[in-house]
Amino acid sequence: MNGTVNLHRRDFLKTGLGLGGGLVLGFHLPLSGSEGKALAAAKEPASLNAFIRIGRDNRVTIRINKSEMGQGVYTSLPMLVAEELECDWSQVRVEAAPVADVYNHTAFGIQMTGGSTSVLSEWDRLRRVGATAREMLIAAAADLWGVEKSSCRAEKGLVLHPRGKKLSYGQLALKAATLPVPQEVRLKDPSEFKIIGRPTRRLDTPAKTNGSAVFGIDVRIPGMLTAVIARPPVFGGKVKSLDAARTKALPGVKAVVEIEGGVAVAAVDFWSAQRGREALKITWDEGPLAGLSTEGLRRQYAELARTPGATARKEKDPEKTLSEAAKTITAEYEVPYLAHAAMEPLNCTVDLRPGSMEIWTGTQFQTVDRNSAAKEAGLKPEKVKIHTTFLGGGFGRRANPHSDFVVLAVQVAKAVKKPVKVVWTREDDMHGGYYRPMYLDRLTAGLDAAGNPVAWQHTIVGQSIMKGTVFEQGLSKEGIDATSVEGAADLPYAIPNLLVSLHSPTLGVPVLWWRSVGHSHTAFVVESFLDEVAHAGGQDPYELRRRLLGRQPRHLAVLDLAAEKAGWGKAPAPGRARGLAVHQSFGSFIAQVAEVSVSPAGAVRVHKVVCAVDCGRVVNPSTIEAQMEGGIVFGLSAALHGAITFQNGRVVQGNFDDYPLLTMEEMPAVEVHILPSTEGPGGIGEPGVPPIAPAVANAVFAATGKRIRRLPISSEDLKKG
């Protein structure tokens, strides 16, 4: 991007003196004239809600309004600022932004991290922040030297003049803070980039390796109790009777309180609270879901899939074309409920005082959580301060529209009347709900005499994650939850007759977005079934995709690159087979080729994955490679192992022994190839997940002749016999 950007004074924060004697810049919180004069005259530095702070020691502190949960935003977003600021990268520091409107997502209007939109949403804003600060620093130097501003330039944290004059940003920050905010700034052309696009080490790595990084579970505040909660064994259950005598008699236990979500035990430490919970005698009213079972749901879903659903997309006349097709094939695909299974279980620390409250937690939904906590505590939102810690994984679980783990902690704090940290054990987290929904899909394709698909009918059955949330109105229309059909209703393949429909049964199982949301299941279904279509028509799966993607150049480019780098068409090593998949999600295009083997006992081993990615403009190639690798690990864990199942209303799985993640020994070699692009930046945190399951499933078919239509892959179904 190149050119002049017009900036109105009201679009920026007025400048002021930053902590440590510095310059602070931000957006959308204008100060009155009297306030601005007071700040300019102040002897002590004043801090504003802002993105940049430059200290006398030349350190540049950048406040980041996105949550760092391993995806690298504490490096990629500062790179956007630093590129235009022309600062010394070695002097850059990062801190989490407080909760304020100034930090709201540019598209969604709340402070949040999700949808793989961090770079996309901040690409323009943070570059403008950096460019504006740069111009103010140059203006300050020019004024001090009595020279034309145009004769000065900025480089590596210095303002330079051709006559040998130079001043550091730290020397100029106070002066710059008194100058007018420029209404026009020039952003660099990408050909001028020095930081953006270059592999860059992450700024948060040192703290995470030396143990100084603070995650939510690390928080300690004076006088704090630790609490755990006994929850109903069935969703929707309630306490029928409670005997807490044994618990209250245990050393360290300070309180036992009934709350909306169950019974909380607060103690001086976690283990005392845990022992106290184990000693509780609770009789539960299990409610209407006591008979829920996965097998029962499967039968219900299969019946629904054979009936017309709400139409998500229809092109031409698929029903008539299917009836006249030379050949038709039909298949049903199933994927289970999935837990987010983040390494750091849920937790939240609350210090509730008369008239105010502070919260420490790893959250992806700062605005929503602050407002929910305020409502629960009977406070105004501005009286609630949230400290966003590092997140030990989020994957959507910490972006809950109902703020469940935050509201529960506030309820406990209200009851015990002391600062309290509510900790979820691994089992609490696994049993605690808000899963990726279970889906069943039924597909029928019609082929012409040459084996080309001419009709495609796809019925999806699964719960809506938007129903009952504040997002339902915006993301659901005429009975269609857009997140249930994404990756299916926008099918990129040139199949002339198309019907995609949806059933969204209402159940009591809490569901939520999971890394890659609807794409996590539609990519598996669509790319696996297309592989079936190719083989049914006697065609190579790669070549068929190429023909059907003739008008989709970005899909085609990643498909071709992945196939080339994987050696598609050449024989793999003995005993191995390859499968491929291509999928677009969150503005990025990914193709993956998996090379697998299947043992006589039916064990699937993924040896190698070749991944091609087009995510538009690249900020940090190292982050893209890491996110593709991480997405492949995440997707493989689900494809090979992941399933949340129900018996008698209860979640069967409870920890990593029966909900295993991919092990180091199972990890395949991964090659990541990034296509250069001049398109705007797409998402990168989630798009690596969807293609891996179908790529593996298609490779398993190539190796065994057996189709994988249900995840996770079962060795029993693949045994040689």
C-alpha cells in the first residue's frame, strides 16, 4: 500500500506525555482543548490510552489490543507499527492494552481476538499509528534545529539531518508530544519495507522460556483464596441437596457456597479446595438431558439428513440433474463434538471491592467479559478493570459470548467476599461444555458420461453456535447459521447444479466456535467427498480439482504448488500413499498433501505433510510457518484421536488419557511453502486446520481402498482381514 492517508484530528488521541517521559498515540478518544493544555503544561508525564509510548531511554512500548495465545500477535502487530515508525526494533517492548473503546476491533466494534483477523484488522490502523508518530518526531527535530521538516529523515530510532545533526526518539518524545497531530501521513510502499515480510524472532519468547511470562493460572494477589466448583454431571442439572459438613471440617477450607453453576469450595490453596470438593455430598437433579447419548444423536441426525433442510445455497436444478445423471454416488460423513483442550485449563481471578472490580484472566473477549462481569457484580463497566494475561491456548474457548468462566468467578467472589481465583481442573475443562458441534452430512453427486460432476447436493445437520448469542442476528439469516455452512455453501468448484441445506437441531449441549469454526468439518466432508467423486469418475483427484478450479486462481496456485513440492504423480516410498485437499478460510488459501502408511492392525501413520499457503501480504514468515505447523498438529489430533461422546447424559472423556493429543512421536515432517502475494493480508491462525483431515483421509483411501467417513479415524475399520 502506498500514498497519502488523510487523518482528521478527531480520529486520533491528542498527544500527551507518556509514562517515563514519552509520546503516546492512539485513536478515537479526543481530549478537550483545556485538557490538552493541561497535559502540555504538566511537569510529570501523563499516560493516555494509546498504542505507542516512547521513553527517555529510547524504548518503544507498543500496547497490543489482541490476546497472545501462541499465534504471535505480540510480534506481528508491533512489526506493523515499527515499520512505519522507523524505530530500532531491538528497542521495542510490548504490553497488553487495557480494555477501552480505543482498542476495539475495527470491524466488530468490541475488543476481541478471533476469526484469524488480528493482522487483517490492524494492517492499516497500526501502520498509520506508526507513521503519525514518525512524522511528529521528525517535526520536533526540525523545530529544534530550525530547519525544514522535509530535510530530515527517520531511521532506526533517530532523526537525521544531512549536516550531521541527529537526535534519538527518546530525546525528542517530550517535544513531539506538544506538536499538532498531522492530518496527512504517507504510508510506505511495500517495496520500501524493512521489517514487514522478514522472518522475525518473537518478542514473547524470552519471557516464556525464562518463566517470567504471566498466564492466568500464575496470578497471585494478596489475600487471595483459590476455588474449584462442583458442577452438575449433566448439562442443565441443578443441586437437589447438599451436605458440606466434611468439607468445612477440612484444614484450609474457608467457604462452601452454592452458586448458579454448582457448588464452590474456596480454600487457602488449590489442593485444599480440591480435597474439599471431593468431600462434598451432593444429590443432583440431572434434568432432561440425563438420557442423552451419542448413538441416539447419530440416529436423530441421520434421519434429519434425509429430509429437506433450510436452503443455504441453490444453483440451477440439482434435483432434476441428479435424476438424469449417468451415475450418482451418495455418502454420509460424521464428525464428533470436540473440546478445545488448551494446555492451560480455564481460570479467572477476581478482586471485587465496594464500587470496583479487577479481573486477571486469559481472555479473547475483553469487552464482552468486562460487561458480563460488571452486570453480575452490579457495577458500571467502567468500574471493572481486566488484566489480559498470556493465554495458554484459546482456540475460541476463551471467546465465550456468555463469559461463563468469568461470570462464575465473579459469583464466587461475591459469595466469599474475598479475592478469589477460580481454577478449572482438566476434567472440569473437558466436562465443562462449549464444544465444537457434532455434525452429520449427507451428500449426493451426479456424474455425466465422461465422469465429470454435474450436480452436488449437500445436507448438513448440527447445532448452531450462534443461537442464543448476541451474534445470532448478524450471522444467522432465514434459519441459516453462516458458520455451520461456511466452506460448503461457498463451494469453489465449478459444479453447475448445486444445493446446500441445513438442519440446526436445538439441544442442551453447549457449543461454541472451535479453531477454524465451520471449516473444521466442512473441509473434511467436501474435500473427502470430492475425492470420492474423482475416483467414481475414473479421474485423478488432483487433475479433477484443477479443472473445477479454473476460475479460482488462488485455490489453483496453492494446489499446484503443494502437488509439485510433494511430487504428486510420482510414486511415494514403498508402503505409503498420498492424499490432498485444498480449502479457503478466513481470507487465506491452503493446500496440503499428506503422505501416510497404514499398518496391518489399521494404525495410520502420517509421515509427511506438504503445505502451500497464500495468505496475502506476509508480515512475519516465521509466524506463518509456525501457524501452519500448529494448525496441522491441531487438525491431526482431531482426525486421529479427538471425540467428546455422551452416555447417560454424561461426557465420557475427562483428560488426555481418553482425549489424547498428537504426540511428538506421531508428528509428521512438515514443509510449508508461502506464495508471494500482493493481496491484502488474510488470516493465519486457523486456516491450516481444515485441509489436514481430508488430506489424510484421502491418503488412507489411496493406501487401503477404504473410505474414512467418520472422525476420528478408527483402526478397527482399517484392519486387514
